[in-house]
Amino acid sequence: MEAIVAGPERRQRITAEIMERTGIDEAMIERLVHGFYAKVRADAVLGPIFDVRIRDWEPHLAQMCAFWSSVALMTGRYHGTPMAKHLPLPVDAGHFDRWLELFEQAAREICPPEAEVHFVERARRIAASLELGIAGAQGIMLGNGERFRRNQTGAV
């Protein structure tokens, strides 16, 4: 009977399996994060939101590399509160759509197909979760398929 693997050993095994299956490693995550945020910073929709909040990009990029390492490879490197950081932002469905568009472009440009799919699936879940949380913080309960729009009363 095989022993149950728990804790750090289990995490390492899961990480190794994902790396083997997708080709994702820390270097790819760093290229993706840096490539994606270069697009964000140059973007007319998202750039201004980041410009007023981030003065020193290196710590932010390092934190985002740790975040994506945790999300994509299950490494547990990130120890933050993404929802709390996003709740005060003046964003809605349009911003999340643009974020996903830029993220998907970066993933397509930087990653092999299996890795691209892996990253994009997770990015879509993250965007949906953040949008739902932000809407809820505004007192709006989104129904299935509804989107959060700040410039209208309620959800669309």
C-alpha cells in the first residue's frame, strides 16, 4: 500500500507534474508576467489605473511572479490577498475583458500551446472571481452570466 503523501512533498509532486505536462517553469512565468505587464502599462484602458497606484514596478512584478507561480504551478510562493487589493479599484467588466485580452495575447506570444491553455484557464477564473467580488462589494449580486458595469445601475 502506497503511503499518503502530504504537505511539502505533495506540493512538490503536483508542481513537478504540472511542469512536466505544460512545460511551465519559473523562467516562463517571469517572461509572461513581464510581457503582460508591459502591455498593461502601455494600454489606454488599464495603464492609467496602474500608473496612479504603482510607483516602483520591480516589487510588483516580483509579487506577480510569485502569484502566478502559486496559481500555475501550485508552489505556494504567494502570500497575499488579491481580492482585498482589487476591491477599491475603479474597475468593472470592461476592464476585466481588456485584462484578459492582454493576458491571452501575452500567453499566446510567450508560451507553448499547453502552457498557454493552462495559464488562460486560470486567468479567466481569476478575472471572474475578482469581478464577482468587486460587484458584491458594491452591493450587487450578479446572476449567472451577468456582468458588473459601474456606469449603469446594477448588473448587465
